[in-house]
Amino acid sequence: MKIVFSFLLSILTITASAQQSIAFEQKHPVDFYAKRIAINQVREDIRFWIETMEASHVNLYHTISKNQLLSLSNDLLSNHTDSLNHTETVFLFSRLSAALNEGHLGLVSSRITDSLYNNSLRFPFMIRKVEKESWRISYDLSAAQQLDMNDRITSINGISIEELNKRYLRLFGGLDTWKHEQVAFYSRKLLFLDGVHSPFHIEAIKENGEQRSFSVTGFPRSQADSINRVLTAKMNSQGNKPYEFRFLSAQIGYLNYRSMRNERSEPFEKFLDETFTRLNDSNAKGLIIDLRENGGGDSQLGELLLRYFNRKPYIFAGGMKWKISAAYKTFLKSQANYNEADNRFYMNQKDGDTYVYLNKELKKPAVKEPFFSGKVAFLIGTGTFSSANMLADGVVSYELAKTFGEPTGESPNDFGEMFNFMLPNSYIIARGSTKMFTRANKDEKDFGAVIPDVIVRPTDTDLKLKKDKVLETAVNWVLNQ
């Protein structure tokens, strides 16, 4: 469901940069779109980018050394003689950003390339999963409608998916699972930037093994509204609430927690009161909480959830470090809703300093009624991100419940509090981070994912048969305890 929602956002939104503040923003010359960018100007932008990132980042070289980063920039520039076009510049700075190996850094943007993309014929398939040699689709949006969910595209315009993956995965930072998610989400934009345009010649393999070869035309932006209506209907028919509860059997309850946001029509605390009342009234043996599609939101909602079944002390994060920089102050002041009082603390700090906050003591939860004393299991996976990842990390680190599934899509040692800034010559809109959040066990050197207690990896056969092996394993654990 997260993929469908993300796609709706991607076809309705012009560019993220158009809605967000940008530090050092300036308008490019009227004829800039038709010009190439001189290589010496790109070098100046690389220097500016590195200086800005160093000034605002808590620990920029946690994965790559400065010499390695400079060497990479020289290697990338060596592929060009005297100038770069706009797309080449976007790819160059995306490669540099991705080399820092953080989930929030990677594909940069440009108003020139974004404008061209918004007026292009877009790749008419939604990608559900990026695999080594194929892209599994969730929806075929083309007029031909030749592919169904889980069919695999193996080649586009004569370029193998394996080759496209090699090109695109290196444009994103973070864990491999996150990189694959990003390629799936940005697939149509990546193809456009890479010069893979409509009409699209597709080589594909159906679920039954049948091979298909056909050509389709991309869809224009003018069709986005009609596509949106169709997808919204499908999404609503499959359920799109941030949280839903049902009984799997008389003994086991199932809470599908898709998003950590408060639904106005059914506030989360009211929903939890009703859910745990039903659990206790039914004398249920266990509860399974599914975070596999949860992309995050308000971490306080995770703390509220724990109060209904957990008495153990815990924390979600070991602490936080916040770098003070002139660049981030410039970004804050550029915001339309900037309020001096709200930002006084940061603005009064000295540039170059790092504010450090440590969670020295574990948090003892305030037990909430109706309290559930039965077995509780969490399901986590590659789609568990952000605040949901923090919740999963706290649960695993302090053994608050049993966890099943796959490692999550990002590390709890996460860099955030992002900001946009513009490079002076190429007008590229880059991103930087100012905070580091430490995982619940306070190990700052562990940049791995949250690992569940019981690893269960669904196979292709499970997907084909629509078997939820992760859920089945958790159910068996509850029944056999």
C-alpha cells in the first residue's frame, strides 16, 4: 500500500523543491536551460557542496574518507572534456551524495531537468520490487495492459534491467534494501534522465513463464488525474487506513499498523482503547502488530501503543547530535513560516559547535488500561522506516515483544533534520543533514538494520501463492507458547 500512496504523490507533485525552502536560492538565467555547464564551474560547485556538507553534518566521513570522496569526484569529471549537460550534472552530484551512504541522501534535483521530466511521456508501469535481473510490477498503466501484478520486466528499450540497476542503485545511499526501494519509486524519473524515453519496448516474463515482447507509449502529465482516480479506487478497495484491527482467530488479534499518523475520523488512542478492550473481552492469547508497510510518522504514537502491553523500561533512541552551521541557519530563515522565537535556541548557538543530547536513563512506561497481558509479536521488514524503524529498534533492543520478518530498510543510527541548498553555478538543489539519531542500544558505530528475533524471508513461491509466511510463523509462535 505504501508503494501505491507514494506513486500518487509522485504523479501529483511537480517537484519537492518547488514546495520546500532552499538555502542560497537564486534564479538561473533565462537561457540557462539551453546551455552546458563548464567543467571548471562544476568543480567550483563540488567545492561549495563539500564545504557546506562539512559545515552542517555531524560526521560526514563516517563511511568514506575525504580523500576518497575527492578521488571519486575527479573520476566522475574525467568522463567529460570541457562541459556537462544538466542531466549529467544531476547524475554526478547524485553519485557524490550517494557515496556518503545515508538513506536520506542520493538523487539530487534540478529545476531544468524536473521541468523537462514533468512534460515528458512517463514510463507506464508501477514497480513493486527491484530484483537483480528484473523489475516486478504492481500495476500496468499502459493502454496495452499486457502485464499483471508480479510479472517481471527484464529489458527496456534494449537495455537489460540488470544493467539499469547497476546504473541507478549507485545514485542512492543507505542500506541495499533502501536503495532498491528508491529505484522502484524513482524508476520513471531515472529512465527519463537516462535517456530511456517513450515509446518503451518491453521484454517481460509473465508469472506462468510466458515471455512477452511489446512496445507501449508513456503517459503524459495530463493523464495523471485519471490514473489517480483509478489507483485511488483500487487502493480504497484494498484498505488504506493507517491502522486496522481484526481477529485472525478466536485466540489471536492482528493490528495492521501502516502509518504512524493520527486519523481524524478515528484518533489512535481511541482506536487502541477499543482494540485492547476487544482483545481482553475475547480472552485472546496473543496480538500480532504488523509494521512491514509502515514508513513512519509520529514516534509518540509508538510510545502510546507500548503502554497497552509493555511494563519494561525502554528508549527508542540513545541520543541525538545536532551540528550548528550558518548554512542551516540560512535555510531556516528562508522558510515562509519562519518564526524567530521557535528557532531561537539553534540561532543562538555558535557555528561549528555540536549540540549533544543523551538519553541517560530508560523510560518506564505509564501502563494504560485496558492492559493486555497476552503474547505480543511484531512483524518488520524492508518497508519499515523512520519512526516505525525506531519503534522496531526499541522493541528488539529491550525485548519488549517477539519480532519476526526481515531486517528493516534503514539503520536506527540515522542522519536527519534535512535541508535543501542550491549550488551557485549548476543551480543543482542538493540536500544536507544536521542531526544524527543514535540507535536504542547507543552503539554509534553500528549502521546495520534492525534485525528481528526470527528471520523469515518470503520466497517467490510464497508470493505467487499469496502466502504470508511471516505472519504464519508469528501465529504459530503465539499458539505454541
